[in-house]
Amino acid sequence: MLSLRLATGLNLEKFRKRFKEDLLKTRANQIQSLIKAGYIHIDDGFLKISPQHMYVSNRIILELL
């Protein structure tokens, strides 16, 4: 989850392989809510915090835990 603090974001495939969990399925409600609010987006297999919302990254990460 700490990789969400980086501009590259969280590699969803690496996360799935390492933790045997599809984050898009297990956290679907949280992810969709954050996408609708404009806090995060998915870009080429990476979950990223929108640059203008990096200042609330702790709050966003907590929503996904």
C-alpha cells in the first residue's frame, strides 16, 4: 500500500501475485467510491492517487485497508 504514495502507484498484478488477493474485487466498493470522488484512478494496471490529492494519501490508504 505504501507504493500508493509514489507517482508510479500500486501495481495491481504484483499485488495480486504477492498477496493472492485481487484488490479490485476484494475492495471494489471502496475503490469505486474513491474513483467517483476523484481521489484515485487506474492507469495501465496501476492504482494511483490523483496528484492533487496526495496530501490526503494517508486517508485514502486507510480506506483501502
